Amino acid sequence: MMIDEEGEEEATHFRSELPINMLHDQVVEHFTRLLTELVGKVGGEEVRQRTTAEEAARMSRHAARRRHYSEWTAEESLSYLTGKRKVAEMNPRANVFLKRSYREKGARTGREWTRQDWRVGLSNLRMVAAAWEDISIPESIRSLEPHIDTLY
């Protein structure tokens, strides 16, 4: 009989060795961190709260739980940021572009995105950053663009 060990899913998770797929995985991780940091800077007390054990015991098991912003995905961070300040995004939206390959429904690998999709996805991130007057996201995009150009 096999025993499931905690963290084993991450260890056995498939990772593509194609450079464009590896770059996309790194882009997802990097911009997820930057978006989470931005939420921490601009968010109020509501993003810092967690559902306590006592509250959870009294809630329906189907009720949404509050999680600290540091545990949010890129999609949750973008939803919060674009919910507070409207940003006119084009398709593919940044929350779709930043889904983790092989882990989230609707996600694609780096190779499955066209060069134009990369441009639009990063442009959408720039627009979110501009709405919040953030400089770290555009700086990261500027550093990233030569790598994308090399692969396309």
C-alpha cells in the first residue's frame, strides 16, 4: 500500500524543458509575486484578514473563506486590483495568461501562446500597473522582452 506524502504532488509535477515553456513558468511565478506585493501595498485591512478557526466552525462548508493576500493567485490579485480600478484589458486577459501550465483549468504552456498573445498579455499587465502607478511591473516587462524576442 502506498502512502501519500505531503508535497509529493509538487515533486512529481511535470515541467516542460522547452525554453519558451520554462520562460512562461518563470513569468507566471515572477508576476504573481509582483501582483501580490502590489495588492499588499494598495490593499486595505480586508486583504490582510484570515478566516479564524472559530469563524470557520460557524460557517457553512460551502461559504467562501478569507485568505491573507500573500496566499492569493495571480488571478485573485488581478481580480482585486481591476475591481478597485477599472482597466480595459484585451484578450488574452492577464489573469488567463498568468495561469500555471498543467495546474489550472484553461491554462496553456508558453509554446501554446502566440507572439501576439505574449504582447497582449504583457500589455494588460502594464495597464494594471499604470492604473496603480506601480513601477516594478513595467520594469520587469522591459527586462523580459529581449528574452521573448530571442525565443520568437
